[in-house]
Amino acid sequence: MAIEIEPSGALRESPGRMTADEFYDWLDEDTRAEWVDGEVTVFMPTSNRHYQLIKFLVIVIQAWIDARDLGELWDESFLMRLFIPDRRERVPDLMFVAREHLDRVKPTYLDGPADLVVEIVSPDSVGRDRGDKFVEYERAGIPEYWLIDPDREQAELYELDPSGRYRLALGGRSGIYRSAALQGFPLDLNWLWQQPPPKALPIVRQLGLLDG
């Protein structure tokens, strides 16, 4: 079995090639991994910058979702199962599922596409995020795909067009992107490159989601 390793940390022992059902039996809550065509990719602990950026986005986006009762948000701990046509078990850095699609949520995975997927690009994931996952998410019909590269300080925010192909809605280092999937959530790209990320509470207040 080919195992692809992200930056640093101890690799969990794993068996050889496995079926998708065997993958679910092998996987535990402490292991972040994906299954594609019988091969397992095991991800090692993320960098501090990656972790801090995800934490910031979770707080701000979750506040927006809760204020409008839009649906549910998951960070890098929940699998998304896709059939495109072959089965894939992906674990995005962030994914949002709209309230009308919450019937796709099963106890241990999302059975079908999310409404928004966010991937934080690292040196080891750039080919996967811009290659295989881009194609898979497009074919699966995920309406929005955000690619955020903190090392290069570049973002690529894609939306499905009427033909079912991704088009670049906003790219670069600056600008404000208003997410249709999140009913107008204004993502300011300048937030993403600050180290550490800005304090979430003032931004939540700025968005009108907190009194005082």
C-alpha cells in the first residue's frame, strides 16, 4: 500500500491494500487519512500556521452559520464519501453542509458532496489539492471550492458554473469574496495572511454577529 506522509510526526502502523470497508474498520478518531482506489494516504500533524488558520476560519464561519441557521461545519476530522463514479473517501480541511442537505450526514461520514470545501495548501499537498481533488470536487458537484495557500499568500476561490465546471471567482492575495454557499459570508483575503491570524472575536463583532 502506498502511504503518503505529510510533514512530521509518528506514522501509525497500517495493513496493505484494503477495501473501503476495511479502511473504515482500520480508521480511528486519532488518525486522519483518505482512501482512494484501495490506497490510503495518512496525514501527519499539521503545522502551527495551518492549525491556527483553520481555527480562525472555524470560529468566524461558524458564527455566521449559527446566526442564520445555515447548516453544519466540520474541520479536518470528518470524511466525505464521493462517487465520481468510483468511490473516494476524502477528509477536507473544512467542509460546510447546508441545512437542506443534512440528510447526507451519517454517524461517521458525509455520504455525498458538501456545499463548500476548503483546503489549506501545504508543500506536500499542493499537487493533490490542485489536481486530483480539484477534478473530484468538480465532478461531484461541490458548488464552492476554496484553495488557500498561506506560504505563497494566494487564494483561489472557485464556483461551479452552469455547465458544472469550476470557474475562478476570485484569486490572489487581496479582495473580499462573498460566498453564495454561505449566503453572502464576506471572506476578506487579508485575514488569511496575518501571523498569527487576527483575533476572531472583533471580526465576528464587525460582521454584526455579536452585540457590544
